[in-house]
Amino acid sequence: MLSEPAFLGGVIPARIQTVEPPRVLSWQWPQGAAGEEPDDSNAALVEFTVTEDDSIGGTRLTMVESGFAHLGLPTDEATDRHRANSRNRPGKLDQLGADCEQTTV
């Protein structure tokens, strides 16, 4: 589900970085102009890690977005971009959780 275009934002170009089924998936996505292809100089990295968590009796999904410091942006602009990206995450992760609950493995 993490690699589905709907979860990735549909038309946002993303470059898969790491695939270690079923535990790790990461991708880069550009922080510059619309439609720009991601590369090491213009992209943030989003990494998902799945672990068993006995304390909740299930699975824990951890998401970390990084890479804003290397974009060469002024600190306040990098902070603003990170904040803007973070605003969308709770809704996306809630939807992901609901979708996962509906899926049988």
C-alpha cells in the first residue's frame, strides 16, 4: 500500500530508494519545481519501517522524513517545507491504517 500511486500523491514523481520486504520501504521525492524528477540534490527522503510491537499487540509503522538540510535552502524555508509536508501526514497515515485494517494477508 505504501508504494501505491494514490498514497504517493498520484502525480508526484518519486524515486524508490530502499525495498526490504516486508520491513522497509523508502523513497525520495523532489522539493523543487512541480514535475521535477528527484535526485540527491533536490529531494527529501521518506522511510517507512514496519516492526512487530508486542506492547500494542500488532504492528508498528514508523515514518521518518529527512534530507531538508542538504537542499541548500535557507533554514526558515527548509523548516516551512518540512512543516507543510508534515501537515498532510496524519490524514494520509490514518487512511493507510484504515486501508490496512480492511486488507487480509
